[in-house]
Amino acid sequence: MPLLFSQLSSLLLIAIIGYAAVKKGIMKASECKPISTLLIYVIIPSSIIKALQLPLSEEKVHGFGIAVIFAIAVHLFWLVLTTFLGKATSLDGTARASLMYTNSGNLIFPLVASVFGEEYVFYACMYNAVQQFFIWTHGMVLMSGERRVTLRQVLLNINILSVAIGMTLFFFQIILPPIIQNTMGMLASMIGPLSMLVTGMVMAEKDLSGLFHSAKVWLICIGRLFLFPFFVTLLVLATGFLKAHPEELFLFQIGMLAVCAPPATLLTQFAVMFRKDAFLAGSVNLISMVLCVITMPLMIALFTYLAG
């Protein structure tokens, strides 16, 4: 809890700095687009490859399979659920993406390292790698408004290529030179700060007085932090896997940390890039980040209790 609070507080303060910079005329809200472009096409790809520069072991290969299957199952389940919600309600692409895609990287990795140990960050990386594939295909369709993504677009997407390169380097145990790893590590450390800076800049364009009175924002936050994690808990319990293999509980707890996280900050960058409702994406992101200090420990405790 202290680490989560510290991590979130720092990110929220950076958002406030971005907000203040625009309000004081130091920066313009329109200047967030080149920052978003830099994040999407340079910094995030570097972070994906860097996160997969890990040693391989028999234990990791076993856990890899479980972690990847869990992540794929969760995303397919959420894809079906958000598609149904999109048809049954007036939820737009930004809202549906906010329900489905979480901050499974720069927020979750430090938590896993603190709670479970540095060597367990690998399993969080697997969830994040799976999400990268979904968010850069399905997520882009939702946020851009395009009806489909071609195979060529998928294969040539820099972030999908980064996942493929990272996984190849990992399985063949190709270790990049320290200078390249250090460079990528420095770039990766910029994801959280720059993403929240953009969020703050986007929020400065609008009147915040009605932010906390928006029913849509609160409903999305409740769905993201409570309902969707609870549905995944029921899905895991329904498989009966943990009853047969209770020793694998820690793998699911790591996955559930990502499941219970607030929306991915990348969604605000998408909204800026594709000229969608960046204010909605930013509002949901900020409010859910505050609420998740309470909701994440509660949902993990509930999952552990029901699975135990």
C-alpha cells in the first residue's frame, strides 16, 4: 500500500505540473501531440524490449505458459464483454478501451518487484506483452474509429515488432550490450512522467468543475476498478485450475495486479493522436488512479480469499 500510494502520488503530481504549465502559458495544450508521438513510436517500443532482457530458466518457461494463457484469456473475455456493452449501450471507443486496457507496465512492475521480488517482474512482463498486441490492434481500432486493421499494419507496427524482437531476444537469450540496455532503460523510465504530463496538459483545455459530477466517468471507473476484475475472479474460479494447482496462486496474483490497475495512460495518447475524447480518457485515468489506492488491495484480497 505505501509503495502504491507513493507511485500514484508522484504520477498525479506530474499531471498537475502539466496542467499548471498550460494554465500559466508556459506550454500550449496542442504541444502534447508531439510528446504523444514520441511516447508511442520511440519510448514505449524501447521499454518493451528492455523489459524482456531477462535470464531464462525452466521455472520461467513453466510460468511463462500460465501467465500468457491467463493474459490472453482475460483480454479475449474483456473483448467479448466490451463489444457487447458497445452494442447494448452508447459507450464509445474511448470508454470501452478504458474498461479493457490497464496500466500493466510502469505502475505494476515496481509493485510486483516490491511484493513478490525482482525476479517475478518477468510474469508481469508477459501480461504486458500480450496487452501490447491487443492494444495495438483492437485498441487502435476502438480509438481511431477504423473498422479494421490490416495484417500489414499489424506486422509493421513498431510496438508489435518490439514485442516480437523482445520475445526473440528472450528465448534465444541474446543479451544486448550494457550501453543499449542503459539507453532503453532511461527511455523506459520516461513513460510514466511524460504520459501524465500529457494527461495534465489535456485536462487544462477543459473546465474541471464538472469532472466529478460526470456519471459516465464514474461508471467507467467503477467498471474498470471493480466489475471487470470481479468478473475475471469469477472466470478463474470457474476453471477450477487453482483448486488443482494451489501452488500457482502467486502467478494469478501477479496477473490480477494488472487486471485491477487503472486504465493505460497510452489511451490518452491515442485520444490525442486520433482527435478523440482526450478529456474523457484523461478524466477516467486521473480519478481511477486516485481510487485504485483503495480498490487494488481490496480486489486482490478478495481474489486471494476466494481462490484460497
